[in-house]
Amino acid sequence: MKIDILTLFPKMFVGPFDESIIKRAQDKSLVEIKIHDLRKWGLDERRTVDDRPYGGGPGMIMRVDVVDAALKSLITVHCSLTTKVILLDAGGEKFNQQKALQLSKVDHLILVCGHYEGVDHRIHEHLVDEIISIGDYVLTGGEIPAMVLADSIVRLIPGVIKSESLAEESFSKLKIGAEYPQYTRPEKYNGWKVPEVLLSGNHKEIKNWRQGNQ
């Protein structure tokens, strides 16, 4: 899978993709993640990417022509792949595990990080395939949501994590909600004990206990 992220603040991504599972996935060439500064496609000497809103109002709006130029450039590079363009926006569809699984099957993802007061609505209408939100709250921009999507999607790519581990995770196809409680050594700590059933060795009772505690 190829993931391109369009952002005005590329330095925000230093670190999150350089550790743990996502780093291993990149090292194994299961995914390629590239961060692109939107100002590369900006206008004039200042690399302008935004302008004042028509009709007045506070803040600045990301320009449709700049975003369009950036998307065309990235799609051209990967013209042999099936591309899906996603705008991270507070008003979008709520992200969940089922959507992550669906997107993990796409060859090429472009994540557009919204910013400022918003983006020209023609980007919503004509340039992206989906608009996704990670929750009913407002963030400074789309960078953190892009990290959330990338992390949750990459770990579902075949070969990144053992399939049996994925099957037991919260919100997987086999799970309705969160995963059951987990315990490890020590068996007793500070007066807090591991449930007896987990120490019994009775796999049927353990399975029933876990199903009842999801």
C-alpha cells in the first residue's frame, strides 16, 4: 500500500511513523508512507495556499486550486494504482474499525489534512472520495486524524500483524465491542487478584467468562 499525506505542517509527523508496528511494516515494504508539504504546490513566491473567505468571516480558507494541483501530481505518480482520496474534516463520516478494514484493501490512499478555518467546499464536492472525522470535537487540523487513520489501517494490511491476533482484537469482525479484560503476572498484587477462572485451566469456562465480559 502507498499512503500519501498532504499537510501544511509536515514536521508534526516526525516520530509517529518511525516506531513500533508502522515502522516494521515500512521496513518490510508492506506500506510506503510519504508526507508532502502542501506549500510545494502553493502560489507566488510566498507559496500561498489559502485566502480570505467569500462573504466575509474569520480565518483563512484552503484554496481549491492548490489542493487540486497537489492531488493531480500525487495521482499521476501512482497512476497504475487504485487511488482513494480522503479529506480529514470534523463534519465527515465517523471513523470506525469497519472503515479501517475497508481502507486497508486500497492500493493507494491520499489523506488531505484540513486546516485554518476550513477548506474551499469545492474540495468536498469534487476532489475527494470520502470525508472522514475521528469524533465530535474540534482539533487544530487534520494531522492527528491522519495519524489515527494511518495507524489503524496499516496494522490491518496482511503480513503486518498475525491474523489470529487481529481476530481477537476489539471491534474486529469477531467482536461486537471492546476486548475482554486481560491479566498477567503477578497473580496477586496490592490485594488485587486475577479472576480465579483464568487460573483454572478450564478453556471452556475461560471462553465463557471472556464472552461475558466483552
